[in-house]
Amino acid sequence: MDGQENEQRDTGGDGTPATGRARRWVSWPQRAARSGRNGWLRRLGVALAVLAVALGGVVAGTYAGGHVGTDIGPFRAELDLSPSLEGGTTVDVPPLGALLLNSHDGPTYLTVRLGALDQRRTQALIDDPASISRASQSAVADVRAGVLRLGLKTLGAAVLATLLLAGLVFRDTRRTAWAGGLALVITAGSLGLAAATMRPQAIEEPRYEGLLVNAPAIVGDARRIANDYTKYAEQLQRLVGNVSQLYTTVSALPVYEPAPGTTRVLHVSDMHLNPTGWQLIRTVVEQFGIDVVIDTGDITDWGSEPEASFVGSIGLLKKPYVYIRGNHDSARTAAAVAQQPNAIVLNNSTTTVAGLTVAGIGDPRFTPDKNTSPAGSGLTKQVADQVIGAGEQLATTVTASPRPVNIALVHDPASAGPLSGTCPLVLAGHTHARQVSKLPQVPGKQPTQLFVEGSTGGAGLRGLEGEKPTPLSMSVLYFDQQKMLQAYDDITVGGTGQAQVNLERHVIKDPAQGAEVPVTPTPTRGGPESASPSPTR
């Protein structure tokens, strides 16, 4: 009875609330579930807030405290650590530029800035040549000690910055402690990942980037360009010399170094009458100790008699110069090259120089002569048949050679297809764009690599016609005692009037199989006519 009275009082006796307004009745289990869901959402929000504060503190602490000073040989160096998605290391060597190394995976990036030389230690190196060797040996320990101190300092700075930030945001001891612990785990884990993925061999394949200081702006008409080329060439030669000395110094450390008996070949192509190219070639020949220069054609633009004097610089190199005609070189051009005392002109023939057997054939076209090249140099069906035919002729010559051919030379890479399996390496040019690939392998035959060089002359004056001048390109190829390609350096100088210089080394881990590069099909006879022929080269 008492329960019924109480219920009547609550409902007003007629089922309506006594207060006159509707009230929803919620059971205890529903109230508990709702309270638990709200609590879970609140805890998730707090956890995300703690994570966000920890990440912010780690980033702020890394930028604020992630740097130390250390001595590396005679240099005073600054080591900086910064967040990164990909990882890696940059070694700044002012004023020459920087070496970029793929040394480790993210999320940390190391920057080493070599500062001023210490006068006392530098003088000691000059007075005692033996101390140079000791300094080189101690450099590794100097770097290791500096990186260890950098890691510990970054760890402390990240945790401290997180604790301060969490204290300001949460004003709660427990949450601040959680944020600090999380920052410790994140920072230590990031440094641990970098250490676990460290690749010491990365210094074998550095990429060099630098600036050509005070390079003159090349603008105006052809006369102005010709006048300014001299200044540009002088600065270019000076800079490449400095870069080469730096590169040689790096290679002399206990990392990749060409073995005794290595043959160094400089591959150039498509000079197109640019005198700057000769300055660059001479500097690289001297600084890199080049044994042979190989030119895959288009040394001139029109193949005319006045242009023949341009090849006179070949004799100044005083190194064997192996040459094949390009589609812009005439028979008169080839004859002028052959008159140089150190030149060898190949036309479906072979030669042995510096222990390397080289076969080559000139381009079947002469673009200025519409009788031999009515379709220009665009890869139409007719042109494809011409250049593939040249490749077939050279393949026959290579196969019949009494000595195994190490390198085959064609001007247009479209000629390379028939050479697959006949030799390990084919060099080409024509496209004014560097490319390294493998030819489709013939079953039972050796793999063949195709190296297409860019324009060593920046495509000549025509390279200035576009918004971005064509870069000057050449490559140094290193052959071991078995005459297998073991490494190569790509050298690129920003197009005329630009300042960027890049040297990048590639080490071939298995010379018998060649570089780890994609397979690129080449045109075949009877293929469909190209819908959009490439521009005349």
C-alpha cells in the first residue's frame, strides 16, 4: 500500500508527473552505460591531448637543443638534428657546397656543417705530413663521439621541453609525467630507428651540390653569348677543379675507392659547338685521372667546314679520344677529328685502347642533308629502320671481333636494341637527357647495360632557347681489371648561366649483372610510325 501511495504521489495519481512536466524514466543500466561511454570519450580526449603535447614538445626540444659543436680533424664542426620523414645526412663544406648522404631512415635528419679551420691544428698538419693520416683515422671517432653527444642532448632537450609544455597546458602532475614519459619513448625510439637503419656504405654514393658563385647572366644576342662564354668557362673550370679536389679527398677516406688497375673513361656527347664543354672536359680529365675519352657524337651543329676547327681542342687533352659521328656531324667533321693526334674515329669498326676493346658506328643520318635524313631525327618508322639497321651492322661487327668487346658506341639509343647480349655495355647520346637502363635480355646471353649521356655542351646555343637552359652533362666510368664496370660518377652543371653543380656516384654491387636499373625496350623494325616524332636533335 505504501508503495502504491508513493507511486501515486510521484505521478499525481493519474499517471502524469506531479510537477506538471514530462520526465523520461531512465533505468540504472542505461545511466551506467551512458556514464561509461562519456568516461571513455573523456579518457580518449585526454590521451590524444597528452600525445599532441608530447609530439609538440619533442619537435620544439629537437629544434631548440638538437645541436652540438665538435672538432673533426682540423675543422670546428656544428652537428644539428631535426625531424624528418625520410632521414639522411647533409655535410656542408662552405664555400664548395654540400654532400648529401642516404645514411639512415627517418624520422631524424643530421646536418654536419664544417666551420672554420683551427689555425693551430692546421699548422700542425702542414708541419707534420704524418699527422694528416692520424687526423683521417681520428675523424671517424670524432664524428661518432659528436653524434653520441648530440643524441643525448636532443633526448634531454625533448623531454625537458615536453615537461614544461605539459605543465603549462595541463597543470596536472600526473598528465605532465605521462607526457614526459611519452616524449622519452618517442625521442629514444626515433634515435634508435636511425641507429638501427644506419648505412655506413652510404658515403660510397654521395651526391654533391654547390653553387657557381658570380656566374654571369647569359642573355642577349648570339654575339653577347659568345663574348660571355669565356668568363663563364673560366669560373666553371675553377669550380669543377675545387669540387673534384673535394670529391677526391672524400674518396680517399676508408670508403669506396677505385681498386689499383682501374681504368677511368670519360663519356661525353652532343657538344654542339659549345666551347664551355672543352673547359669542363679538360678539368675532369686532369682531376679524375681519366685514361680514355669517349664521344658519342654531335660535336658540331651543321657539319660545315668552318665548324671543323672546333675539334682542334681534342689534341690538347693528350688522352686517347674515341669518337663516332652523330646525326649533326658530317664526313668532313669526322675527317677533322681523325686528324687530331690522339683521336680514333670508329665507323662500324673496333679498337683497343687502355685495355678496353671498343666498337662503334656513326649515325646513318646527316640531319642537315635532307637526302640522307628526309624525316629529320624524329623517330618515325623510316628513321627507326635507319638507326636500327646501324645497330644490326655493329652487332655483326661485335660478334665477329677476335677480342671480346667491352663497350659498343652508337649515337641514337634507338640503335642499341640489336646489341643486346653482344657486349656488357652500350654508350649513346642524342636525346640530351641522361638515362641508365638495361636492354631486354637475350636468353642465354650476357645482360647489356645502356648508358645514354646528356649534352656535354648543354645543347650549344640552342640550349638557351627554352626557359630552363639544358644542363651540361658527362659521366666518369670506372672499369676494374677484368674490364667490368664497377662504378660511375654523373657530373651535371646547371645550364649556361645557371649555378647548380651536381656530382653523384653510383657503385655497382654486382659488375657481372650490371647496375640495378629498369629494363627499357628499344624500337623494332616494322613498328608503328611515331605519332609525335621527337624534336630534331
